[in-house]
Amino acid sequence: MRLLKVATCNLNQWAMDFDCNLKNIKESITKSKQAGAVIRLGPELEITGYGCEDHFLELDTVAHSWECLIEILGGDYTDGILCSIGMPVIRGSERYNCQVLCYNRKILMIRPKNWLANDGNYRELRWFTAWKQRDQLEEFQLPPDVAEALSQTSVPFGYGYIQFLDTAVAAEVCEELFTPVPPHAELALNGVEVFLNASGSHHQLRKLDVRLRAFIGATHTRGGVYMYSNHQGCDGARLYYDGCSCVVVNGDVVAQGSQFSLKDVEVLVAQVDLDAVASLRGSISSFQEQASCKTKVSSITAPYKLCQSFNPRLLLSSPLKIKYHSPEEEIAFGPGCWMWDYLRRSGASGFLLPLSGGADSSSVAAIVGCMCQLVVKEIANGDEQVKADAIRIGHYTDGQYPTDSKEFAKRIFYTVFMGTENSSDATRSRAKLLADEIGSWHLDVSIDTVISSLLSLFQTLTGKRPVYKVDGGSNAENLGLQNIQARIRMVLAFMLASLLPWAHSKPGFYLVLGSSNVDEGLRGYLTKYDCSSADINPIGSISKQDLRAFLKWAAVHLDYPSLAEIEAAPPTAELEPIRSNYSQLDEVDMGMTYEELSIYGRLRKIFRCGPMSMFQNLCYKWGGRLSPLEIGNKVKYFFKYYSINRHKMTVLTPSYHAESYSPEDNRFDLRQFLYNSSWPHQFRKIDELVNQLDGNKSIVGASAEHEQMGVALDRGGGGMGVVAAGSGDPRAGL
């Protein structure tokens, strides 16, 4: 037997904080050595943090990375252990995303990434060059100060593997695993038994199984030990890197790290038998045949042994049952951990949330409550870093620290119900009850006097005073009155976040939390610069359907029973007066259901459908219950209001990324925000196809019912949606 002990890790790095990152790297190596591991794998670009973005273009970033590497190699950290460390490297005039493989205080080789991630949230080609010389390793001259510090002038650079005396090891960096022809396939044929995958992979709902299937598939039919390391936490932007580092042997997961955690460093160790790899490969005839005529991959030799021989006192790691979280758990723990990182690193003293008693703001409140529960639990488990952060943020003194999540919430979480004459007693009481269950410092304030003052000012300027549509007002008056309420809440929220700590003799400031969901963003069903405008938004990329399922789950598992009643209540903005024959409802306002919005969103983004192809796909999906005419109306109605309101995405509050059809404009969903909202050519083609399918029935524009709903009730940004619908001017009111 050839017994090999390996270690991989989740690291909570912070982009551009070299001291923080170096501390975590050193700690992970130390823990790996203490466990007896002879290979330690860290995440991609771990020295800098993955999310440095355009900071990668700065020479300082590369220089500081070398300084950190010198500090690691200058100590005894790499004595007797192979360490794969991620950092940017400049060779000539090109910048590469590299894994630096070190052993015994020397660099054995530098492995640049062959295939770069450049879709979705990833933009690696903006900062790095892919390594294309795959046929040979080249000699890389180390920078003079590095060469002097390490007493090493040059190292092998390129695509290849390291041949030790008793095994072969190679790196495969993140995206390369998911390419059509991944490197591990030919590396396995060349005799590589241990694969090191350093990754920077972010959380997305229901995504983990895709990743794990790739690891399992990499070794199931060709054998091998596949090690995976990932970042974990918020490193400075919208993404939460969700860890789940693991070790897979011949298709079996033998070690799996946490997906969501408040820990800065998590190391997992596995003891594996490399003879099991050799045995599997020897039993597969097709592997033997392909290995006999393989394309040769370059390698270097390292005169060291990594393995131990048979020892009955060394226990092998056994296959595990893979741990998957439910989507409801992902919504609780992912944004909860992301918010904790943001809070402790921002210098803020807590959060403030406008709590309406509706599903969205209540979901945000529940996630903050979950965060408080996680903090208290981690402190009880002995995490000194979480404890120190909680003491600082909560302003504990005299050796005290959080032991109760509700008490901790009272220190760091303000909730505010900002009611008007249009607010119902039901939502007010639900907000208060939920705040009590979570433990937040809750305020109930009426903003009617502020609204009345603004309306009086408008009346002084114009001689007119707007009234709601239910009281005889026009569409413009109705929308304007709704927007005034929404925008006053935003202004008041930021004022309270700045001044309430001062009023209560607390230092610092509070971060304002937003609570618009992904479907409302897609449709534009939000007022520009209302309470959707905040510092951060933990649910901005989560669908209404998923949030409602989360509320049911949280009512039981987070012990906030009032969430069950909140989930059961019909969604309403409560921006119009309640009458015996009228009550405002979100889905009526939008002219479509949240379920339909999720379908539109997935077709538009994930399946890359324009109006015509969306119509065709929905004919297959809905053709059994709707006519082509009705489907065409729905598609045209959606695209009309999507394009009218797209401008709102340019000012969308930074939101936790969780959904693959997010319309977030900053980097994930890059599209124009000025459209011809009538889509003349596309809609005409839909009309022509409907005529063919429906026997020459014509459709012109959206249905009369939908048109009336959209013009009368849409909460457009500054009146843009309504004015544009009537005037045909897509910039009206912008």
C-alpha cells in the first residue's frame, strides 16, 4: 500500500487584504502539518483574494503577492509538505492566474491557468492571459528580490506535472475541470494520481451538486485522488464563495467541508491509498489502451517520497454520504454568512431594516436572525475570531460576549415599521410580532405628516393636490402618491441608520438593508430610490417562490412562528387606500404572477430567449391551457415592461448573488437600459406566427386587460412606466 495523507481547506479571504489572507494561509498550512498531511491545497488566488477585479491590473498587487510568498517560504511552513498556493504572476508582458507549487522552502514549479472563466460573474480574461504553450515547460526567471530571498533564480513554468519518487501530482485550476476536454483526462493517462483543483467558486442556489458531480466524474472512470479547495465567505462584493472543499477517491467523496460557515479557516484531511488508484486503472481495458498511445505531457522530477507504506494504525478515509442543504437552508445560511462578513469588515455597528410585515422584508429580518443564531452557536463552539468580532460590533464590556441570539440582535439590529394611512393593522402587528421573535430593536413610526408636508409644498408650487385613483384621481396622480411614500421611507431609513446609534449613545453607524426580490427587479416592480435602495440586499437575487418556501421553513427551523402567517398573506405594497371594494395586490399590479415571472426570467437569461423564442418555448409549455394569442399577449406584455423598467437595474442595491436568472446590471446581466419598448420587429414576428397558428387572428400590442392593469397600477420609477406606456417615449420620466 502507498498511504498518502492530504489536506485541503476553505479560506475566508478578503480581496486586497494581504495581511488577513497571509494569516489564514499560514494557519491552514500549520493545521495541515499538525494533522500529518504531506500535501496542502489552498483556493485559487488565495494570496490576493479572488475578487480583486481591476486591482489585478496593478503591478503592486503582483509585487505584494511575491512578498507574501517570500514570507511563507522564509519560514518552516513548507518543510516536508507540498503546498499549492494561488497568486497572480507576470511573465514577460503577460499576467497569469497561477498555482505556485512549493516544497521545502523552494518553488518546484509554477502552473498558469490554461482555460479562464469568462461568463456569468467571471471576467478573468479582463485581467489574465490563458497559458497556451501546452507542449513544454519553460524556464521562468524569478524577480530579482524573490530570487535573492529564496536563493533560487529560475523555476519551471507552464502546463505539466510533478513526478515524485512514489506518485505524480498535478494542478487543474477551477474552470479547467468544466471544459469540454479537461486536463485531468490526459494527465491521468500520463500517470498522474493526485489532482489539485484550486477554485474560486461562488454560491448559487441548487448549484453544489453540479460541482460535486464533476469531481466524482473526474475520477470515477479513470481513477485518481481529486482534491478541491475553495474560498468561503464575502471577499468584498456580491458573491459568497461557498467552500465545500473536498477529497474524492475513485469517484467516492471521502472528505467534505462545510458549505456555509463563519470560520476563517477550515482544514479537512483525508488518508488515501494510491494503490487503489493504480488497481482501478489496471482493471479498465480502455484506460490501458488509451494510456499506451497517450499524448505526452511535460513533467519535472522531485526527489522526494510523499507516501507511507502499510501501517495498520493509519486508518483510511471511508466514503461519505454527501451533505446537501435544501434551498431553504441555503437562503438562510448563505446570505446570513455573507452579511456577517460584510458587517464585521465594514466597520458598521449593525443593521437597520424597514420592516413592512410583508414576505420580502420579513425574509430579510429572518436571515439577520439566522445570522445572530450562527454567531452565538460559533462562539459556543469556541471560535475566538467570531467572538472577538461579536464583542467589538455589539460593544460588549467587562468580559461579556453574546450567549443569546435575541440579546445579540437587540444590540445590532433595528427594525422600523414606517406606516401610513394605507397600512393595515395586520401588517403592523405582524412586523411587531416578528421583531419580538427575532429580538430586534423595533420602532413603529407614522410618516403621514411628512407626506402631507410634501403634498402641501407641491400644492403651493402648482395649485393642485393629487388624489388616489380610487378617489377619482388620474393614473399619474395615483402613481405619484405611491412613489412619495416609498421614497420618504428610503430617506428616513438612511437618517435613522446614521442617527439612531448616536441617539442611543452607541458609536458607529448602521447599514441599511434592502428587501426587493429578483422577480420584482426583473419586472421593474419597485420604485426607483425607495426602500429597495439600501447599502446591501441579501434577497435581491432570490425569487418570490423560493422566499415563500423559505418563510415556511424558517417559521419552524429558526423558531419564528409568525413567518407562517406572513407567508400565507397575499403580497401587497399597501401604497394605495384600502376600500371595501378594493385592496392593492402585487400580482394584480404587475399583470402577471410571480410564478410566471420566474419562468420569464429563466427563459430570458438562462436559455437566452428573445421575445420570439420565448413565445415559441411557452407555446410548448403552456399550449395545453392557453391559446397562441394569449401566450403572445403575455410575452409581449412582459418584454414591454421589462424594457421600460430596465433602467432601474443600473441603480439596484448591491445584492447577494443566488439566482442564475438575476437581472443585476453591474456584472452578471449586461444589457442596455434604453430600449424601444414596443419591440416592433420582434413583436411583429410573433403576430405573424400567431396568425399562422390561430387561423389569421391578429394581435396588436398587449391585451386590453393587461394594458389597463399596466398603465393604472405599475409602480414605475419616477412615473417612467406609466408615462412611457401612454406616450411611447421610453425615457419619459427618467
